[in-house]
Amino acid sequence: MIWWKCSILFQSVSIDRWFNAGLRLGATVAALIMALILLFLLLESWPALQHIPLMRFVTDDAWHPLEDRYNLLPMVTGTLYASSGSLLLVIPLGIASALFMAFYASPRMSMLYRRLIELLAGIPSVVFGFWGLTTVVPLINQWQPPGASLLTAILILTLMILPTLVLTSYAALIAVPDEYLRSAAALGLSRWGMIYGVVLPAARQGIVAGILLAAGRAVGETMAVLMVAGNVVQHADSLFAPIRTLTANIALEMAYAMGDHRAVLFVSGLLLLLLVMILTTMAGWFGKEHHGE
Amino acid sequence: MRFLRRFVWVTIGVLMLTGLSAVSIASSHKLVLTGSSTIAPLAVELGRRFESLHPGMRVDVQTGGSARGINDTRKGIADIGMVSRAMKADEQDLQAVTIALDGIGIIVHASNPVAALTRQQIADIFTGKITNWHEVGGKDARITVVNKAEGRSTLELFLAYFQLKNSEIRPHIVIGDNQQGIKTVSGNPHAIGYVSIGAAEYDAQRGVPLKLLPLDSVAASVVNLRNGDYPLSRPLNLVTRMTPTALAKRFIDFARSEQAYDLVEMQYFIPVSVD
């Protein structure tokens, strides 16, 4: 009897230990991959960082890496304009769609709508880019040449990140406990009063996380933007001006870049990582602030 | 614990074995190619097929520009150098074999009434001195200039021919590969761009609304490129020392043979006929 108990006890401790070790290993590998990416980027960009002063990446007069001019700033603004423009469109659109699915549509309609959005999420980015290049760009070209522009990039990005936000917001909305809704109904709140006063505040964290995910995808999207944005290195002075994003720059030039040119492209990769890190930190702040309320 | 220790030893053993086998492959027959980044993608494909035809062989391709190809071949670091231009007078100590031709065609939309442009007009359009099609005999519409991204070989050849610097060009759209250029110009009736002739001719024959403009009154076609009449072109050479190794010679013969034509055409180059 005692022996039997002991054996069970022994076994469970050993399994625990193995499980613990496995988890630690998994976590370490995940963290190590991130560290290795950073290390790799630093290593590859080191030849350029060594003899090109950092200031030159923002003070040079243009981006012509083969003529020793390395201004990355227009591409930073290009990335920021395109992704914040699409976020501006996506946030109201996405939250409205999620609210419609959760509270206004009939169950059948809601299901159908969700399938549709999931389908949108499954379309590869290159298909969006191709459609943009052959349909949207010529359309805008008839109105404001050359067509490939900041506006096209924003429109295509909006379509691409919409499902991310809709699906995460929807998940956050239906995760709001039923008691909250019943209590709100018992207090005699209207449907909109309940959504505005109870559901949205309760689901805020989930929605913010969804916005962050969408923003991350907008900043990192490459192929679709490369095909529709025009890729001219300049600060956009209007919605119809072509722009180049950091990711598009790397994809366009990496294949044939050598020496300093190649190293500078890795510097722009570092910059992109920095941008995403700032974004994550900002979202962390947001989350905390509202959590404390 | 004992099991864990055994597991670790087995893992180390497996790692060592795979490492050893990698070393033993590397020490067998190996061919090193260095040089032009224009030829490199083709050389990688050629190498892959060569390896499958000759098991145990390894073809290693490294880029670094035509100049590196020349240098490495002279020093014996590389078996074969890749040089994407005609050989210079002081390079007669090396043996060059042309494996393919590369040419660039100026393309506009098929509906564009402009039939030809002079060299000066093309340079003026790309540098932003001419901004409307009616200045060169076309419709009254703003010209959309489509340029290639920095570092691309087509851009280099284009700039060299028109004696321009990339910073002088005022583009409205910057593209990456040939296909993107063709899609952009065929979707914009007022655009002008340039791509590899092989790619443009292939698509134009298959109904894509695209027109290749003649250059110096020579029609831009694969035929004119092959017989040497078309001016905006260059040979793609593989160079070796005067007495190439047997292996290098076999690779170059393979690259020029009909077995490799489809690979050459896949990169939008024009194979040279050996007969």
C-alpha cells in the first residue's frame, strides 16, 4: 500500500520535472530566436554603421545608395503614413463590423458575415497586391495620375488588416460575461447604452490588442504595398503621391545589393524593428492605463 | 537521469555524423563561380541542373560584380568568373565564352500613338524635362515614368546607354522585376518604362496591351538582338583562364547547350545558338 503510494508520488514528481524542463526549453528557444534575429541584423549592418555616421541616415539629401547617399527618413514617413492611414479607416470599420456581428445581426447572418471575414483573412497578400495593381491603380490613374500612390497603399492595407481587427474585436465582445449584459438590461439600458457603457469598456483590452496586431501587420506588409505604392523615395505631399515603405525598400533592392548598399538595407531592417518595438511599448502603456481605471 | 544522459550522447553523435558527411561532400568535386549579380540567378539554376546530371558535384555561386569575377578568375580563387559586359582590351589574358544575351526594350501602352522616340527624347522624358506626351507627338496627357529599383542590372545598362545618373531620373513609379514593370505599363495608358526584351516580346505576343519602341530606328526584338543590330544590349560571359579545368569546360559547354535553353529563357535572357 505504502509502496504503491510512493510509486505514484515518485512518478508525478518526475513527470513534473520533465514537463518543467520542456517548458523552459521551449521558452528559451523562443527568446533565443528573437535575440538571434537582433544579433544577425546588428552583425550584417555593422560594416555600414562602422563608417557611416548615424546622423547621415536622416540628414543626407536623398536615397541613392550607389551614389553614397543614405537618407532613410522618407521611407520611415512612408511607412508611418500608410499604416496610420489604414488604421484610421480600419478602426471604426472594424469595430462597427464586430458590434454588428455580436449584437445586431441575426445568428444566421452573423455566421455568414463571419465566414466572409474569415475568407478575407485567408487571401494571400500577393493576391491583394495583384488586384490592386491591375484594378485599383488604373482606376485612380484615370482620376489622379500616376495611380500608384499613398492612397492605393492605404486602401489595400485597409482590406488586408480589416479581418484581423474584426475577428479579435468580435472575440473580445462575446467574451464579455453574460451577467454584465443581463445586469445592464435589468437597469433598463438601451441596446446602444449597454454597448457604450458596459460592453465596450469591458472588452477594451481585447480590442486594443486587436488594433495592435492590425498595426503590426500594416507596418510589416511588403508584397502588396510594393505592388501598389509606386515606391518613389519621397515625403508624400498628398494622398496621390507615390511613396516607398521600409519593407518595400528591402524587398526591392536586397536581391541585387552588395557591400555598403546591402549593409544599409540591414540598417533599415533594424529601424523597422525599432519602430515595431516603439509600437508595442505604446500599446503596453495604453493597456495599463485603462486597466488601472 | 540516465536516460537523459544517453539521449544527450545520441544527439551529439548524430550531430557529429551529419557534420562529417557535410565535410566529405564539400571535399569532393566542386566548382566555384563568382562575379556579376545579373548572371548569378541563371548560374544558380544552371548549377542545380548540372549537379543533378553529375551526382557528387557541387556548384558554388557567389556574387560581387563583374570586376570580382575577373579578379577571382585571374587569382585562381574562382574556377569561372561571371562577367555581364563585353571584355575589355586589357582582359585578353582570359578566355571568355558568351552564354546568353541580355537586351532592354523601351515599352509603352499599346494604345499610345507615339511610334518612335529619339535617344534625346527618351533621356529628356526620364529626367523630367518632357512631361507631356503631346511634346513628342502623342495625346495631351501627363507621362508616367516607370523606373527600376537601385542595384538592378537593367537599370545599370539603361543608365550607361543614355549616360544618366540614377539621381537625375524623376520617376513616378519604381518597380522591381520585369513582370511588375509589364503589369504597370499595360495598366497605365500614359506610362513609359523599360524591361528585358525577352519578357516584353513574350507578353506582347500573348495579347498584353504593350508596345516595344524601336531604338535608333532598330526594332526591339529578339531577332535583332541576336544578330547584333539592337544597340541596348550586352553579352553575358563566363570567363576562365586560358586553360580551363576539365570540369569548368564541361560546365560552360553545358551552359551553352540546348539542355540549358529553357533555364536561360526563364531569366528572360536570349540563348546564343551554337550551330
